[in-house]
Amino acid sequence: MASGSDVTFQIQAKHVPLLEGTKQFAEQQLFPGGSRANYEWLKNDIRFAEGLSEVERLILCDAVTSGGLFISLPESEALNYVNDLREKYAIDAKVIGKVVKKGDKAINVF
């Protein structure tokens, strides 16, 4: 989505929710095969913060969701939408980043 547009996604890794057990399985190198393929496919379009381990990077490239759970809204609407999802549907939604003017990478994870 970002690489085909004039924007860059800035993602705060610590705000990305994980399913219970994800980190434990990942530390055992138990990843869907497509996660490593996603990681390789994205390597030229994404900048990871130096402090993120390979395990954390692979989790963020998960092939099971493949970004299917991202919703992009104007910043002025995001918090209300997240609150509605939590209150009305008990969905643990979070704002995990923002969309900014195109930089040298399509995605920056910090």
C-alpha cells in the first residue's frame, strides 16, 4: 500500500498488538514460511530501528495477517474509531503509527 503511493508508514513496533504466545513461538523460530518471504520481499522498502531483533522484525512481517488488520484514517478520526471498536465490539484496537509524506523508504518501524 505505501510503496505504491506518495506516503510513508511510520509504525511504532511497541504498539503493535500480538496474540498470546507469539513471541515465545517466534523465539523458537516457529514462523509461517511466508513470514520469511515477506521479510525478504520488504527488505528494500522498510527501515527497522536498530534495536529491533530479527525475531521482532519477522513477527512484524507475519504472513498470516500480511497487514490485513491495518486501517488508515485521518488522524482526527483515529482515536474515536479505536474507542468505538473497543466499546462496541470489544476489539483491542490501537493506533500504531501514522502516515507521513513519502520518505526514502515506504515503511519505517521504530
